[in-house]
Amino acid sequence: MRALALMYHDVVPPGDFSSSGFPGIGADIYKLEHDDFASHLAAIQAARAGAPPALVSGPQPLAPPWPLYLTFDDGGASAIAEIAPLLEQHGWRGHFFVTTGRIGTPGFLSAAQVRELDRRGHVIGSHSCSHPPRISACSWEQLRREWDESVHVLGDILGKSIPAASVPGGFYSRRVAEAAELAGIRVLFTSEPTTSIAILNRCRILGRYGIWRGMPAAVSGAIAAGRRSPRWKQTAWWEFKKLAKKICGNQYLEIRQRLVR
């Protein structure tokens, strides 16, 4: 079986990129303005002929071509201020992956808001506890702490187990997945643009297609419809970045930041 997943981050009022989520140019690339995000949802709805997105905690609809998951990383305050209301206008629900070390800090969700999103039917998942810049380079002890602590914090807030997570920064490795699986995570989203679903013991591993500021709504619609061209383009770019990460090692993040500036 295959699946489609779109990776969003924050949605902000026009020009107000500091209102939600992590600060800085590197993070702002992934923040859409309100009207742009509304256009993306309209394009997705048209592409899917009105079929709702799937949830990892619910039935898996088989609307063509594959189930579609809408995911939102970081746990920025816009999850409840902007994103959830727009999703709910379509009768949809999404997956919100929360960086638990940021809960209750400026620009991020509070514990009460996390509970509210859960009450409204959205899936709450882990995005690690500290959002390390390169989680795949963490020691085994650090990996266990990142997943175990975040799952524990969210479990205490919601009073239930946390079934899903997403890998911060796109730095996936098998060790990252193994630590997540040991923390009880049963569905782990990466940033790799693929429709394939991998299985690691009791954990399903799904890729995602990234959406960033300035990307036309038609691209989200085309990916949601299962068209190959926009997916192949992201795959080619991903393979280039993977090679750059391998060659540059720890310097990759510094080089990326310079290019962004």
C-alpha cells in the first residue's frame, strides 16, 4: 500500500512571520500566509473530488489514488489560530506535531490549546522535545530522551497514548525510527518525498511532500491528485540535498543558512 502526505508548518497573517513557530529566515520559508493556505485547501479539495483527508487514528479511506494525510510541524500558535479553523471549514482534521519543549512559550501552543485541538478531533503527535538541528546525529541516549520525553509530556496533557510523530528537520535515520518505535510511536512521518510505506517492527514510516511559501496552490492540488511530475521534482531535489548532507556533514546546516540569507 502507498499513501500521500503533505507537510506544512505555520500559517500566519500577511507578513507576520514571527507570530507563530520558530523564528528566522530558515523557518519563515515554510510559513504560508492565510489566504495562500486557504487556496491550497481549495485546490486539494478539488483534486480529491471532496474526499476528506485520512487520519492515522481513524479509518483509511481509499479515495484515488491513495489516502492523503495533512500534517503540520512544530506546534506553532497558528495551529489553533489559523490552521484548524480553515481545515474545519472543509470538515477536515489534520495532524499537528508538537515540539514539547516549546509548549507555552511565545509563538507556540499552550497545553490548553493542545487539549482543545485534540477535543476538536485533530491528531496530536510528537515533533521531539527540543527539535535538535540534526536529530540523526544525536547519540542513542539523546534520541531516546527526545522521543520518550515528548511522548510523556503529550500523554500527560491529553491523558492518552500518542500514536504518531514527525522527524524534525528532515534528518531521518533508522536509529531515529528505532528510538521512536520504542517510545510507543506507531506512525512516523519523515520529510522524504515518497508514497512508499516502510515498516519497522510495530511502526509504519511514511514520507511527505513539503510545501513552502510561494509554492502555487496548484502544486498541492497536483500532489494530492497523485500526479507524478511535482512528486518527481521533489524527489530529485531531495536526492540532491541528501548527497549534500552526506558530503558536507555538520557543515550542511551552516551552508544552508548562508544560502537562505
